[in-house]
Amino acid sequence: MNNPPKITVLLPVYNRDDYLCQAIKIVLGQNFKDFELLIINDGSTDKSVEIVNSFKDNRIRLVNNEKNLGLIKTLNKGIELAKGKYIARMDSDDICLGNRLGNQYNFMEANPSITISGGWFRRINGKPGPVVKVATNPEEIKALLFFHTPIAHPTLIFNRENMLKHKLYYNESYKHAEDFELWVRASRLVNISNIKKVILHYRIHPSQITVASNKVQKENLNRCRKNQIAELGLTCSEAEFAIHEKLSNQRYDTSLEFLLQVQDWLLKINERNRIVQLFNPRVFESVLGNYWLGACYSVRRHDKKALSVFNQSK
């Protein structure tokens, strides 16, 4: 019997014949060779299946859904079907670098306490953009998840056994925010990290979920945030949550009134966390400090009185 592959590259496909050929070539060309490429065709009606079948490589395993299940069910199905010790996510429209799998495999083997890991990436929109350097410390990532996700989904690799052990599947009720919800839930049970290397080029284009379904995504992202506020044992007003949402998206107002509201909200959640310690208090305070600094800087450009508020703030 052949030994199972060290990594399963999970590639869900639905009508992506525009980028699919390039994506498959990139995976097959990885420096790291001990993997299977599990492609799950979710009822494509274009030439996606034809493209997959044009490759003659025994590392490719094509599974066809009998009907369109949607991304979340397809991802969960992939977790069940994967044979590798680790599962690496791949989107058909992104470009992972040639040493991605090797770098992530070595990192996971050297850090068995980490169950989920991503990495740094570069956005591309016609031409390469700047490198996005996301947080790497598990405690900082857990604290940042209170606001937003510091993990790029297409850079993901995770330990399959640990995910199954803790029943960490994607939640179908959080459409277009299923990754954020999963990382928040997972962060209570396992360690999450990112490697300090650029491993992927993240393509920006109009047909992406984040553009096409922004309203649903926004609602479900905010559900995740409200759930965490409740975990702290807090209730918040609509005005307070509006402040929290603006901080999460780093969309700062420019008025002193806004700055004072930010101050009150950050002090409130920081004090509550000191009591319940949902997050490491020192790390959480540092994360809040960065949001406070961002808000002060934004207001300072329009009202010099912000400097006085900053100097007098706790």
C-alpha cells in the first residue's frame, strides 16, 4: 500500500476555466513533491473538468459533486476526503509561489503546537502590490480576531487530525465569512500562526466573493464580532458597535467626538477583558493601543486638539 501524501492541496472549483489551468500548473510545479491535489468540481458548467482531465499526473484526484453544493459544503467535504497529514487551501484564481508547500510543511513539522497557519502574501491587480505582513504570534492573532481576520484564507495550511479532533469545520450559516467564523472558534481551542514569508499572490478581480456578495459578508462578519463581544460578557449599544465596526475596518472618522467615543469603547472592552481574560491582557491591550493610535492619527490630521486627547488618555 502506498504511503499517504504529506499534504493534500484542496482546490474547490466552480466555473473557473479562466484561471484553473494556471493554478494546477503552479501546484504541480511546487519544489515540494509529496502531495495530492484534491480538486472538487462543484457542478461546473464551463470547461473546468475538461481542463483538469487534460493533466496526466497521478497526484491529481478529481471528485465531482453530483450537484452544486456551494463552497462551504465543498470545503468540509474536502476535509473529510483528504489523505494528507496537512491540508493546504488553494483557490483557482490565486498564485502560490513555488516554495509555498515546502515552507509551510517545514514550519508545521517544526511547530507541532500550531494547528492552523497562513503566511504573508502580495495582492495583485494587474500589477503586483505591496506585501501584506500579517501577525505571526498566536496570542496576537487571537486578539486581532476580535476585530478582523489576520489570516489570508488561500494561504492556509492546517493539521487535519487536530481539526477533526475538535470538529473544526466551516459553518454553513456564515456564508462569505465562514473562514473568519472558523478562525475565531478555532482560536479558543488551538494555536494559529502565520509564517514570515510571502507564499502567495492574491488576485483582486470583480467576480470575487468579497466584491459580489459584500452585504451578506458584512452581516456575517458583524455576527462574529457581536458574538465575541458577548463572550466578554458585554452588551453594546448600536452606537458602540458602529464604533467597533469602524475600528475593525480601519475606517476612522475625523471628529473629536468620534475619537472620544473610540476612547470610551476601547477602555470598556479592555477593562472587561482584564476581568474575564478571554484574551491575553498584555497582548490585547497592545492590539487596542494600535487601534487607538490609528484613530488619533486620523483625527489629528483634521483637528489638532486630538493630540491633547491622546496625551491625556489612559
